[in-house]
Amino acid sequence: MLAKKSLNLFTDKSVMILRSGGLAFLLCCVLVTAFSQEVVNYETDIRPLLSVKCFECHNTGNPKGDVNLDNYKEQARVIEDGQFWLKVLDQIKTRSMPPKSEPPLSPEHYNKLVDGINSILQSSLQKKSPGHVVIRRLSHSEYHYTILDLVQVDFDARNFFPSDGSGGGGFDNQGGALFFTPLKLERYYDAADVIIDSAFNDKKLWSSLVPLTYKQNWWQQFRNWIKSLFSDEYEEVNPPEIAAEKVLFPFATKAYRRFLKDNEKEKLIGMFTTVYDQKDSIDNPRRFNESVAQTFKTILISPYFLYRVEEEPEMSGSYPLSNFEVATRLSYFLWSSMPDQELFNLAYMGMLEDTIVLEAQVRRMLADPKARRFAENFSTQWLGITKLISNQPMVDDQKFPGFDMTIRKALYRETIEYFYYVLTKSRNMLDLISSNYTFLTKELADFYGIEGPTSDDFQKVILTDSMRGGVLGMGSVLSTTSFETRTSPVIRGKWVMEQLMGISPPPPPPVVAELTEDEAAHSEIGLRKILELHRSKPDCQSCHEKMDPLGLGLENFDPTGRWRTSYGKAPVDASGVMADGRTFEGPAQLKLLLMSEKAKIARNLSTKMLSYALGRSILFTDEPALQRLDASLLQNNFNPELFIIELVKSYPFRMKLNDFEKKSTDV
């Protein structure tokens, strides 16, 4: 605090000093002030205050909310778990802690904790680190699109391979979740057979993969063989190995997303020759193509195709990714697939180190239709709506008829079309919270009870009220945050906190009383009254007072996302009182309140998208990059293009850390 006040004083006097020609003096004063900041020590300055104010509830024997602050006895441990302590700091800054049931912090104690913890954390971030990105297998979606772009075969990877889970960031491209099992290995062999056989049997497609000029000219070879019997001038034309090189090397280069090494070229030609020599006879017109096909299959089961491999040179500290590695990170981020020819060319010329070139590529890639892949993969996983296209039952068919797979897929598609429009047309990510439009077909409009569309194609529809615009009015979100027989304000409220605001409520106590499922009670008094009885218990109140109002504000939407005004006899009351005392009536006013939380929304979007782009959970060392991403959103009206450009230029996206340094630097 003293240092901040000193800096403010120097700022106030700076005009007079500069007018008097004292620039050197001013610089000296600023430097002296900066270096005279009081050094904060966790053990002597912060921990004693925490022991008085926090340890009673957050200790080893009684870790309320699974938070044990007493366990942090040294400053090094605090820095090691910096991401957790940022959350602690936020709880103190927003005065969420101590809880209302305890005496509040005095101004002196508040400033000491906030400034002290912040100083410790910020000082530890002075040494940059890009964090550790593990070698990772292509996700099913990435495999699907890579095969499509490589061999033009539309292969259903999602249903062919055993399912993958989601990683720490909630996305299926997280390295920690992409395990490799013997069963998966067998399926990759089978997939290579299916894919290449499909291409091989499609004459037009195969011709595009193996151009005629690269194939064996069997008639010319036969004529040369005849000539060799009668002339000394015979010279073999187009030997099979040379022809194979012209086909296999470009294919493998694209598949491996980099230039081939000499030993890799030798292995590919060796594989081709082995198969070629085993074929029946020299006059077999399919001999060359069959040998190429077998070698293609070898390429598709190579770790260099199945995994996104980044080289690790023998050096310590952080270092830049190679141009080909930047191209690969960029293409899988925005296209869920391998780099196209333009990215390959730029990588070959070493131009992806230039931030101006990177900016231009982001703009080009977002304008390409392949950006729709990013819109689908990111939005559906972030919002948690992939259940819609699974075979899992979602609602009771008797209570909610008409919610069939056709409608489920339409709801899923509405979200993708909406996000894609925000990404490429509206250019304002706050539209995800509130807008006056959505995307509907005639069938989906009829389901919602909205007039407008007359065709089966999705089209932009301007809404006549403020109830639905944004993800909170979409049946995709509303149905996946409900039970089969009823809505759940708790689940919906928790979803709003976590997926939109980036706030994780503490886990429930070990024993939680279930809400009554008596239909008569729900019809007579409504869900609001039932919840009020539930959260009257002290153990439940602190969490539910934050979650329940958010969910209750969406109670006009039933478990399928359709509008309703009653539960039966009891009318729906969608009003709410936020934990800070602000009130609202219904989803339209709830969205207005959420729109005022721009800093939280920005931080959540930054965290989610950086995690998706890197394929790993967010680390404390990412904090400087996250702060710049937050600023990009807040200063540019939540423009997604400028935001993604900032992300692609960020230190964690363009730099790498060797595996052996993980333990010493990932704090």
C-alpha cells in the first residue's frame, strides 16, 4: 500500500518535475520507489493473519469446502499452488470470505491480505514459462477432419473408436485424457484398412492421391523390356521406387505435418519395395497401386500421424516452437485438422515467427468454412451439450413428448450456428450471454413456439422479446441441465456459475438431503418453495444462495427448453435475489445482471479458450497471458478475432518447455 501511494504521489508531481527539466530526477525517484517496496513474507506477514481469520474453518481436521489453508506453511508451497491461491485472493477481494456469518475483515487486515498475497504471487511470475504440453494423440474429431483433408474420406471416427473422456479443461483434446490402449491400437489398424481401401476403390479419388504422372507406365516398361532383348540402348524409364517417392513422400509430409527425415524416407521406400517384390508378377497392373496403398496404411498408423509430436532439442529453459509446430498448433486450434498448403509454405519459408503473418493467418483461417469445426468442437464441449447427439435418454417421453432425436440434433445445431455467427459475423462474444436473435429451422421454431422460419434450413431469426437470445435461452443448454422429469435450478445455477462466470462453487457436504420428487408437491407449491425448505439448513445455505437464484431465473423453461408459466397449479416465479442483494425478474433481467460481470466473463472465456488451444489445463504460469487475453476482450468489445490473434501470439502458444524441466518449472 505504501509503495502504491508513493507512486501516486510521484505521478501527481510528475508534471512539475518535467517542466523544471527534472526528467532524470523523476526516473530516479520512480526507481527508488519501486525498489523500496516492502518485501512481503508469507510466514511472518500473511500466515499469522490467516490463522486468526481462516484456519478455524479451513484446517486439516475440518477442511470446509475441501479448502485447507492451514496446510500451506511455507511461501514456496503457496507459489507452487498459485492457481489455487488466485481463487483464495478472489474470495477475499470480493468479500465472499469470511462468510456473512463471521465478522468481516477490517480495512487494515483486508488490505494486508489482498496486497500481500498478490505481491507474493506476482513476484513469482517474473520468470516466464510456457508450461508443459505433453505429446498427445489426435482426438476423434481431429482424426476425422485430418483424414478428410488428407485423403478426402469422410470417416466416422467418433463411432468407430472407443470413446475418450474430457481432460482437466473439459475438452477432449486435452493430452491427459487421450490414453492409448491395446484396443485403440487395433482399431487404428482397422481404420487404416477401411480408409485406404475406400480411397483405393474410388478411381477418381485414388487418381487424386496417386497422379497418373507418378504411376508406373506399364506399357512403356513392357516395350522397353522388349527393346532390351534386341538393343544395347535400353534404359529403364520410371523405376517403381522413383515413382513411389513422388507419391509417398508428399503424402507422408502432410500426414506428419513436417519435412521427412532421411531415415523415414528410407523406411517408407523399404516398405514399398518389400510389398512390391511380394506381388504376383511384373505384369500385374495393380502391383504399383497396391504397394502404395499398403505403405499409405503404414503412414496412418505411425505415431507421427496419430500423435501431435513436437521436437525437444537438448536445451534448458523455454524456446520457440519450430515453424511447422506453430502451423500445427494453429491449424488444430482453428480447424481441428492438419495445416493446409499455405500454412506449410509459410512454415517452410520460416515466416510464422512474424506476428504480422500470424495475424493474417488467423483472419484467413477464421474466414475459411473450416472454422465451423472450431465453432462446433469448442462451443459444444464448453457448454456441455454433447449429450444431445448421444444415445442417452434425456427426458421422460410421457411427460415431455416430441423431444426426439431430430429435435435434439436441431438444438445441438442451433448452438453451433449461433456460435459460428458470433465468431465470424457479429464479432461480439457478449452475444453469447444476451442478444435479440438465434438460428432456427421451421421445425425448431415450431418446437419453441416462435414464428418466422418456413424452411428446413437454419436461418437467423430476430426475436420479438429478450427471453431467448443467448445460450441461456437455448434448449441445448436448458435440457442438458435438467433431470428427466423436472428442471433443476441447482444444476442450472451451478452451470451458469461455472460455464459462464468461471466460478466453481464448493462441493456439497457429505450427506445432502434429496429434494422430494412427489409430483403432487411440485404441482401444489412449486419448485421454488421446495428449494427454500432445502436451503434453510445451515450446511446448505451458503452455496445455494449463490446458485439457486441463477437457476430459478430460468424456471420458465421446462426440461426440454420450451416456455411455461406454471408447474401445474403453482405458477412459475422466476424472480431472484443475488447474493449481493441485486434483484431480477425472469431470464431477460437475469441476463442483464450477468452482462454487468464482464471481467468474470472475460476471464472465463480466456481460461477456456487458452486451455482448448494448448490441449492442457491452465497453470498458474499462464496468468500473465490470461491477463492480456482478458484485456483484449474488455478493451475491444469482446471481439473474438482480436482475442484469438492475441492468444496465438501469446507466450504459452508459441513457446515450449522440455519434458525434463516440467517438475522444476510447472508451478
